[in-house]
Amino acid sequence: MRSRRARLALLVVLVFGALFAWRRTLARLDEAGAGGGALPAAASALSSRRAAASPIAVRLVEIARGLRHPLFATHAGDGGGRLFVVEQGGTIRIVRDGKLVERPFLDASKLLDTDAGERGLLGLAFAPDYRRSGVFYIAHTAPGPAGKITRLRVSDDPDRADPATASTVLSMDDPASNHNGGMIAFGPDGKLWIGTGDGGRGGDPWDNARDPRSLLGKMLRIDPAGERYAIPPDNPFARSGGRPEVWALGLRNPWRFSFDRATGELWIGDVGQNAREEIDVEDPRTGGGRHYGWKTMEGRHCFSPGKGCETKGLELPIHDYGHDEGCSVTGGYVYRGQAIPALVGHYLFSDYCTGTLWSLVRDREGQATVSTLFETRRQVSSFGEDEAGELYLCDHAGGAVLKLVPGS
């Protein structure tokens, strides 16, 4: 009996070892084949370095649970100390003093086409003057199919929005169900920034991301102060060429982006195809018009064509990683809070499939070093930031919001 058990145990070890080796081999083949060719020697921008682990001790504390597929958390900037949590099905919930308010701030489910897959209520941004105006914006998918930005106002009850005030600001035809982006945020310039996916399916078959005449696969920048919106005059295509709303192109699915509240830099987590995930960063004060590479490149690797792609004029990511480490990057924030001083200036990001929490920090030459903070064992769909600059994670499958705090 012992001999049979020993042989069985050895067989299990060998099988799991073979499966692990097979998975690593597939990842290497994926990177080496179509969509995985190495960059030409001319593309010599700084790549990131790896550190085994971070010496900064942090942990997560659950502040809300019982949510249905939380996708984002943010604040209203009104000094109220509330955290607003987006649920994919169309509701926005309030967390106050560490407790989830039972009644939703907003139920926008009637505006949606579905909350399945990558569709639903995807983003939320409060106007910079929300304290006075009560205006906020949501990003969502809608029948058509379409991607929409909708404006709403709060009611006389500060914990309740008025659904009757909903008005469409921007609508985009959406040819497929996936790659919808969904992040919206007001930048330091007071303009509304919108991340859009390339339209879906695989390999951007419509070539939307590289086409400046399409709103898909882009970073958009608009001034929503009017009845619909105005075009900022310094947008790169405001006077000629492509769509005037476009700020940057060549993105596949910029699911989450953020602005560093200290420097104003824009950080983008762009979800890859089958091989590479990437982090991009730019200083918007230097002007728009950047091309982040898709679908010529996936991360720092050629995609179409698979080898020898032309990289001139393309913006390389500050960091990319392969699918042996994850499958869908979740962009985060540069930490500017006070609770964890050693983390100030570090960009934090994760992966939806693995839940690994990473830290990225740059030296004076711009060289990025990436280290692992810890394994959250959560399905990290998004980060969030409160008024004080403290950071939160949304656990999509677990229905929880967790706060990043100092660890032991």
C-alpha cells in the first residue's frame, strides 16, 4: 500500500511539473511567434528592471463586502469622506466610515445593454466643481451596441443621484462586445479624459487603434462644460487630420488609467492580446499625439507583422510583462498618501488573473524598477483613490473593496 501511494504521489508531482513546463513553453512560443517578435535594435528606449520583492511591508484591509462585481472606487472631492463604488450591473454604492450604505447612490441599470463580460457600468468621474454643481459622469455600454458617456446630477439628498437628469455627452458605435475601455477621469487641466478600447474581437480587425479618424483604441480629451462637449484647442487633431477628440492613439484596451496628483503625469495600463501586458506613461504638458503602438506592437514586441516591425514614431511602454505572470493588466495609481511613507512616488498596479500587486519606481535616468509587494489572491478589477491619496483595490469576484495599509 505504501509503495502504491508513493508511486501515485510521484506521478502527481510529475504531471503537475509537466503541466507547468508546458504552460511556460506555450508562453515562450506565444511571444516568439505571431505577435511576439523582438524589437529591432533601433528601438532602444529604456526597459524596466526586476527586483525579486519589495522591502515595503503593506497589507489589505477589507472595508466593504457584499458588492456585486465592483469595478471602480473613487471620491467626490467634496470633503465628505465618502467612497463611491461602481458595480458592473449599473449601481453606484457609497462607503461611509467603513460601512456600506444600503441604498445605492445611483441605479443606472436601465441605461445599459448588459452587465455581462466586459460590458455594463464601467467608469465614474465627479466634476472638479462637484461641491457646487453636483455634476458627475458615468461611462457605460448601451444598446446599439455603443459606448457612452452620460452626465447626471445629484438630488437634494447628497447620498442620492437624480436619474432623471441623465443626458448623453458622447456616444461611440461599438462593433463587438469586448475591449470597451471604460475609465474616465478629470485631469489636472480640468478636462475629461476617456480611455476607449479598439472595438473588440482579436487583433483589431478594423484597425481602429491606429486610425486617427476613429474614437476607438484611444485616449480622448474633451471639455464637457457645455450641453454636449467642446474640443480643447490644444488637442493634436483639433484643426486637421483625425477626430478632434483624440489625444493619443495606438491603444488596445486602456482599462484603467490615472493621473499622478503630484506631477500630473498620465499612467495607462493597456491590456494586451495573447502575449504581453503594458504600462505606459506620459507628461500631458509636453503635448498630445502619441502613438502607443497597437497593433503594430504588443507591449515591446512586434505584433503585426510578427517580426521586424517599424517602431519609428511609436511610444514604447515603460514596462511590459508576459503571460507567464498574468493575463490582463489592471492599471493603478502613483501612491501619494500619508499612511505608507516608503511607498510615496511608487506606481502600483496588478493583474486581473493573478492578483499580484506590483510596485514600479523610476530613478533619475527614467529607468523603471518593478518589484512584487505581495500576492493578493484577489481578482483585482480596479484600484481606487480617496481624497487623502490612500489607495483601494476592488475584488471583482469576491465582491469586496479593500484598503492598502502599512503591513507588519
